[in-house]
Amino acid sequence: MITDAPATPFDRLDRMMAMASALSPAHRVSGRVVRISTTFLVVSGLSKFVSIGDAVSIAGLGGSVLAEVATIEADSINVTPFVADHRIELGARVTTLSGPMTLSPDESWLGRTLNALGQPIDDGGPLISGVHAFSIQGSPPSPLRRNRLGMPLTTGVKAIDLFTPICAGQRLGIFAGSGVGKSTLLAMLSRAPSSDVTVLALVGERSREVRDFLDDTLAASRSRVVSVVATSDESPMMRRLAPSTAMCIAEYYRDRGKNVLLIIDSLTRYAHAMRELALAADEPPVARGYPPSVFSNLPRLLERAGPGEEGAGTITAILSVLVDGDDHNDPIADAARGILDGHIVLDRAIASQGRLPAVDPLASLSRLAPKIRTKNQAQFVTQLIEVISRFEDTRDLRAISGYRPGTDATLDRAMEIVPRVYEAIKQNLDEEPVEDVFAYLSQTLPGGQKQPR
């Protein structure tokens, strides 16, 4: 079990080997590496003693190497190491570690930065292990014992609180192509004042941006953030594990009654890592190269977020989804929309106009908005969406001077109101969060309209 975090992975795995040696003889069975490929190792002698997903330790030339059981055959198993530069030879000894990987989170982990294995990669020294160990590949609460969704969660981001309000325990996706502002919007959401703890998972992120994000973007709230990082140069095993590690840590704080904000950037790179591993295991692709296991593992991860059972807190999950080629119907985006409780669409054309965050109010949706807004607020937003739709539908006509003011009263009103709304909901990282977007917007619209309640 992974319950401690020494300075190096090899030290940690050596301790795991020592723990395994204290177990019963049935749990100290070992085998030998009989084949080595670029992605996995074939091990003989362990087929009857392991299950899919179990952790094993391999005696590498530089120390113990952690790996996971991927497939099991009658006379051999395939295991995938978590590190790429494992320096393992044929005949190396492979020892079981008594089941899947676990973590032992502790309250002192706030403010720390970990890798996907739960090891510290900052300068804060070794982690303090908690009393209880939790499986990294945990299970969601029972649907019949789970609490109902909580109170509205104020994010401070005007465009989101107005068009796609979030409820505590909701799961929301941010869908966009590359370079449209997903990471910046996630950084703004990480400062949400309504959450007690923020757990951040950076999956497949560029190494150059990690420190900038942690030291600059999260500087003000770093003390209540636990960060899990698996950069783009790390193995697909680490990139696949990072969201599960972050979810396990979020579940720990949720079970202690905290309202947790879980941010994963990005779900697509998590799916890419799963695809790479599944294809290496000869799983057939079914949709644009994605094997079936990718689509079965997505709900297993995402269903763990949400409200906990009686007496527990909530996990509000916000996940970025990178749409390939700006195609919002690609397999991962389509599968995620079917699981999540809402989606925020960032549009490249809006970003090119300088309106950031580039939220498309006509394409974005929060399925829980009717439970969050009051009757007057819902009516206000509905009317606002109508005039925005009319404004956008006639953009080309107005661009060629094909419309004469005074012909359509509704369009005249849209031409007056919508540009002011667009200007009002602009926001960047340097601006303070807005606590009440309706009160703020009521001062912006023409005529000083009364704030909806």
C-alpha cells in the first residue's frame, strides 16, 4: 500500500516491498520477467495470485519499480510500469503488493503538490500519512444513500454565474479547442469562495506552465489547494492515474464534511492515456481510435464526484474537455456531455473578439439551473438569451448594413442591450470575483433595471 512519501520513488517502493514481506506467504508470491516491450512486461508465475489492477513491484537495476497488472493469461500476466525509464532486465523478480494501490491522505496535505503516485514533488518535505488507507480506484457512494445536491455555489466568474450557475456537488465540463482559454477559466474557478478545499489535477500539462499556474495563478489560495501533477512527458500510466489520485484525495476531504472543488485539466488527455494503454494491450478501437474501455472508465471516474452520503460533504467537479479540431461532437466530448450535469462551451470566434472568458451563452447549459435560479432570475436570463440569440442571428445582416433601425423593435433592443452585456461580463484573472452577478448586471443594462430576485 502507498501510505508514505519519501524523497524518491525508489525509496517509497522499497518501503512497499518491506511492508509486503510482513504479509502472509500467499501475498509474497513472486514471478519473473520473461518478455520486455516498449509498453508492458510479460511476467510468468503470478497468474493465479493477482487480479486486474493489482500493484506489483519489480526489481529494477536502479531499485524497485512499481507496475500495475493489465492482463492475465493462463501462464503469464502483462504488467505496465508507471515510469518509462525503469531499467528492468529479463529474469527480474516481480512481487505482489497485496491488491490495488491505496493512498492515506491527511489534513496536512493542503498546499502540497504531488505526482500521480501521491509522492511530494515540491520542497515541503515528506508527507504525513493519514490513519486510514483509501483505494485510488474507489467506488461512488450508493445512489440511494447519496445526499441531494447542495446550495448554489458562487464562482465569482460573471459569465458562469449568469448563464450556467453551479450547485454544490454538480459536475460541469468546459469544452473548447486548444488556445481558447480553458486553463485561464479553470484558474478563475479555482478561487471560488464557496468551497472549503480545492483539489487540482493537471493531466498532460506542459511542464513549463505547471509552476506558473501554481505560483502565480493559485498564489492567493495555495494554502487550501492540493495539486496532483502528471506532465505531458510522463508515462501514460501516470497520466491515467493522476485524475484517480486527485479524486481519492477529494473523497477524503468530502468524507470529513468539506465542500471540495475538484478541477481536472484535462479529461481528454486522461482519455488519450487510457487509449494508448488499451491499444498496447491489443484492445480493438471502436470510435476514432478509442477502445471500449475508455468509455466505460469515464463514468467510473466521474460518478465518484458529487454529494457524499449522510454527514459527508460534496465534490463539485469542473473538468476541461479539449475538443479535437474544434469538433464538439468528437467521441470523448460526446461521452462526457452524457455523464456531466452541464457544459460550458468556449468559442474561438468569441475569444478572437477579445471577449474573455469566451463563454458561448447560446451553446452552454447547466442542467441544474432551474433549481438554482429564482423565478424572476430565470425569467431575466431567458429574456436575455432571447435578445442575444436575435443579436447573433442578424450579425451578418447588420455587417453589410442590411438592417434599418426602427424596423424591428426587438432587434433594436438587442442592439442596445447585448453589447453592454458582453462588455459587462468580460473578466480576467486580475479582477476580483463578483459575488452577485445579477446585482452587478442591473447597474449595466440601460435604464438601470431592477435587480431580479
